[in-house]
Amino acid sequence: QVQLVESGGGLVQAGGSLRLSCVASGRTFSSYAMGWFRQAPGKEREFVAAISSSDRTSYADTVKGRFTISRDNAKNTVYLQMNSLKPEDTAVYYCARYNDATYGRVDYGMDYWGKGTLVTVSS
């Protein structure tokens, strides 16, 4: 059983930055692709960013150029650096593990999820 624990959420003004972290339990973190997703109030959960075991990255068009996903395998941690935040980025952000070293469809193949961390961007 893998546990994912997110942190780093909070309240920030528009234009500001936050860095989210997700720590994974277990010894095989480096072998799996990881992703970030978010769910805004009243909306469905959506893909934000993903990173493969070989550091290939993908981003949703809405965050491309503003968000950066990275990983530190020595710390079993995946990060999401969020810059130039907008009110529409307000959501609960979830970390997820893909069930393979890489991903095809970014919204498919996740086998473990964290409980989420709330990001609120004020205007």
C-alpha cells in the first residue's frame, strides 16, 4: 500500500507563487510516473501536470508556462511549483501515482491518490 501526503497549500494573492509537495511511502517511488490533479468547487477533477520516471513532463494548457512539476527520488517527493497564480487556480490539489514508469493518456492509469491540499488564490 502506497501513501501519498500533500502539503504546501494555502491562501495567496493573484500573481503570487506556491510550491506544493507530495511525499510517497515505499521504496519504489523512482520507478513510477507521478501526477498532480485539481478539483475546483462544483467542477470535476482535472489533470494539471505529470512527470515520468525519466523526467518527461506534461502540462495542462491552462497551466503551461506557469507551473513546473519536478521530482526528487532521494526524498520520495514530487513537487509542483506554481507561479503567476490566478483566482481560477483555486482548487484542492491532489497528488497521484501512475501504475507505470510513464503515462499515455494523462488522465488514465492512476492507482494511488493523496487526500489533497487546498490552494486559494484571491483577486
